[in-house]
Amino acid sequence: MSIDAETLVDRRRLKRRLFFWRITALVGLCIALIAIFAQTGVYPGAAHVARVTISGVIVDDPARDQLLAKIASDARVKAVILSIDSPGGTTTGAEALYESVRKLAAQKPVVAVLGTLAASGGYVAALSADHIVSRGNTLTGSIGVIFQWTQLAELLDKVGVEIRELKSAPLKAEPSPYHKTSPETLIAMQSLIGSSYDWFVGLVAERRHLSPAAAKTLADGRVYTGFQAVKNGLVDEIGGEDAALAWLAAKRGITPGLTVEDWATPEDEFDMARFTGKAMGEAALQALTGLSEKTQQTKRLTLDGLTSLWHPEFP
């Protein structure tokens, strides 16, 4: 049976239409899958060790905690390296981070690798890991809590400024920078600091398998080098990421040779992209920095309340 030219043309047109709609459907499917992966944070790929970086001042960070929860549920992640380089931060921020990592550690082995500095709240983050690796000259420890306020009373007297206030009780809004601190306020604040300090020392004793007395002896606020921290039991071994991977293979059965992949919150990824974009001018970079809420400067401005932060004072 012969087919005329018109029929052949119609068939070719039909094939082209079918091809177009098949491609459209495939593209739509890809877009839908990308949207699902972006929403869940789970992407298809090879097994690997996740690296989560904790740097700068530690504050309460829901996005960071959500990221850790996603890592816990991702079957591709076989273990986690917590890369810490932080002087600490707020006690609530360190507490929230500790709890999130411990939930993660219930699903995957976690090793902390300490960088230049992992003190105060940064050491709380290290305590959340199953194993702590430190460089020999890392500064760590600084176990303690601090509350600071500015005292302006004498300055105001000299310039002739008087601050008046009415309040419901003597300890409301105390300590105040506008008048001398009362003995009752100092007692109340010391009790507040003592409560958080006891929590911190309790974590050290529990996680490092020390007696309460031994933990308290180490918790006098000083920093230790990594060499000292290994001797006094605050750190497990000297080394870097290679030592962490070796421990995971030897003690947790993680397959040697797995790649280590960085996991970060969208804001952290934005921060990293700022510094790698070659096409952006200096002014544009500064403007983007101002829009980012996770810079070192803006984090410091959020340190309301008790802090577990290492910041040596110089004369």
C-alpha cells in the first residue's frame, strides 16, 4: 500500500509534536525533582562524610539546627566531621548547637576537628561530638561563663547628666550602666552565672568521663593548647581531618576513602560565594555583606545575656 506525500508530512508533524511534548514532560519532571530535593535537602548521590563548619561567634541558629537534622536523615551521609574554629558565643546558642549535634550523633558518628580556636562555647560544640581531634597548638578550653556591662555612673556625674527611673522592684533591669551596682544585684547575677557554669562543668564531666571535682579543677576559665588538652583529658588526640577519618574507619567501621563534602546553610553558602565572586566590585561586596545576617560583626551585636566567649583583654 502506497502512502501519499500529504500523509507522510502529517506523520512527520505528529512525530515532531510527540517529541516536543515528551521533552516538555521530561523537563517538567526534572524541575519537580529539583524542587523536591531543594525542599527536603536530600539529593541523590554517592555515600560520603559530611563536613559542617562551626566558625565565628556561636548564637542560636535555627537554620543551622535544621541543617544538622537533614544530615541525620540523609542516607548518603555515613559520618560527620564538625570543623570548629570559634571563640564561643551565647550560652543558649552553644546549648542549642550541642543538643542538635547530639541528636545527629544518635544517627551518625560525629568527630570534632578543632582549628585555631575552639574555646568556651566552641568547646561546648566539641563536647557534642563522639571524638575530639585537635591541633597541638589549638587554643581550647576556657570553660566558664561571663556577663559584662558598662558602668557609666561616674562619667554621667562628671558631665552633669542624671538618669531617672521608676521600676516595679529593685532588681528589675539590673545591672544598669546608669548607677552603681548594688550588692543585691551582684548576688543575683552571680547566682545566674553560677547556674550556667554548673551546666557547663556538668557537660565536661559527663562527656569527658571526669569526676565533677576534676572537671571543676579544669574549669577555671583558662585556655589550653591542644597538647595540654590531650594530657588533661579535654581532647582525645592530636591531628587534623586525616586523624578524624582514621578514627571513623577504625572505631566506627566507616569505609576508608569516602569523600568529604561540605554541608552548609543557604546563608553560609551565600557568605562563601561573596568571597569567590570575581565579577563583583568592592562596593557590591560591602553591600552584600550588610545584607547578610551571619557576619562576625552582626553576630557580636546579638550577644545579649550570658556568654561563653573567649576574648582576652589587653591593657
